[in-house]
Amino acid sequence: MKKPTFYIILSFLAIYFIWGSTYLMVAFAVEEIPPFKMAGIRFLCGSAIVFVIVSFTKEWKFITKKQYINSAAAGILFLALGNGGMSFALQYIDSGYSCLLTSSQPLILLLMLWVVDRQVPSSKSWIGVLLGIVGMFLLVSEQGLITTDKQVLGTIVIFGCLLSWGIGSIFVSRSDLPKSFLTNTGIQMFIGGIFLMIISQLLNEDPTDWASVSTRAYLSLGVLIIFGSVIAFTAFNYLLAKVSPEKVSTATYINPLVALTLGYYFRDELITNQIVLAAAILLIGVYFINTNKHKKAHAKA
């Protein structure tokens, strides 16, 4: 097997299975470590690793002040608010359920672009929107998933994360960012990590007795730092440079399947016929939106 093909296969495995498993890892970690503190440690450690790698290159010397500020703002939107909120929500809701909700991000982004830029969705996109709404309704109406006020709060927080990720996506698409994706990633994780630690202090999260933290929680945090924050993101950017965007976007459909399966086997999370039906309808809706978007991109090219 030729090296590029081998690297592409490894990269797809990374974005499919590593990203799909991060929801379970976060759920395990926040059982014993306060969520914003955990996420802050995750991204600060991840940024340190990235900066060590970047230090062996000269890419960091070519960053402008404006690029640094834009990258920092993206880190706050994506990581401090988006991923931090998700970590908070996973204290109360199932990891597979959380992943399914976040897979609706293309639907939320499409509606945001319609409001902000007056980009009227095509008929195919409207079909995707309708299917997405039906899928989300079936998902959140599953009685076994939302039985307490805290689970309602977790669900609301996830939708807040979707808004933050959507704003971040629009911002990034219009901003001047560092040309090096590694440098950009390092800055985002560093600033996002700092803000997460500030949020942790402002919320007076419980102090952590690190001596009593289980091996499972430590391993989960380690997986999130090394694999989730560094390896998978690098693989994602590598694939964007090597294959078509629609192939990379297939992670949107695989991640929830991985998260649901892992949550079911390792945390006894609920899977019912209604959840399976909701997942199928939601992901088909996302497929309609994504494929239409990629066709427009090809037409412009």
C-alpha cells in the first residue's frame, strides 16, 4: 500500500472512531472531574503538545496580530463555550444522545446563514431541514432520555453549544487566520483552555482530590488530550488537503453510530426503536444539506 493511501485510511479511522469515542471519554471524565476544569486541562495540555511541534518549524513567526486575535476568538467560541458547554451537559445526558444532537450542526448553521446572510436554502436543503426537525423532535421526545430537570438543562446547553459552534463557523469563514493549521489549532486550544479555567473559577467548581480520581478518569482525560485534541484534529486537516470535503463530512454520519454503540456497551445508555428512527431521519436530513452544499461548492469552482 502506498504511503499517501495508508495515511488517508488512518486519518479516516481517526476522525470516525476517535471523534466518535470522545463523547464517552468526556462522560467518564466529568464523573470525577468538574467539566470546565476538565476541558480546560484538556485543551491547555493539547496546546502545549501542538506548540512543541510548531516550535520545530518557523510557521509561528509569520502570524500577524489580527490573525492571533481571530484565532483566539475562534477558540473561545468553539472550545470554551462549545466544547466546555458539551462537557457540562454530559454530566446529565447520555453520550450517544449528545452526539446525535451535535450532528445536527449543519442544520443549525444553514438556518443561521439564512438569517444572517439572507441565503435562502434550496428545495433540497429544505427537505433536509424538515427531516432534521422531525428527527430532533423524535429524539428529544423519547421519554427515557429526558426524565429529570438536569437532563432538560443538559439538552438546552447542547443547543447553546450548537449556536456557539455555528457563530464560530461563520466567523472563521470570514476571518484572516494563521495559514498553518497547527499554529491556529494551538492558539485556539490555548486561549480556549484559559477561558475554560476562568469559567471554572467563576462557577466555583468543586476542588478536585486528584489522589482519589480513578484510573478510568485519568485515562479518559489522556485519550481526550492526545487522541481527541491533537491526533484526530490533525487527521481532519490532513484529509481536507487530500480528499474531497464530502468524503471528510462522512464523519458526521459515523460519529453518532460509534458514540451510541460505545455508550450502550460501556455506560448502559438507552437505545430504543424511537432513538434509532430519530437518528436515521436526522442523519438523512444532514446528508441532504451536506450534499447540496458540496454541489454548490463544485459549481462555483
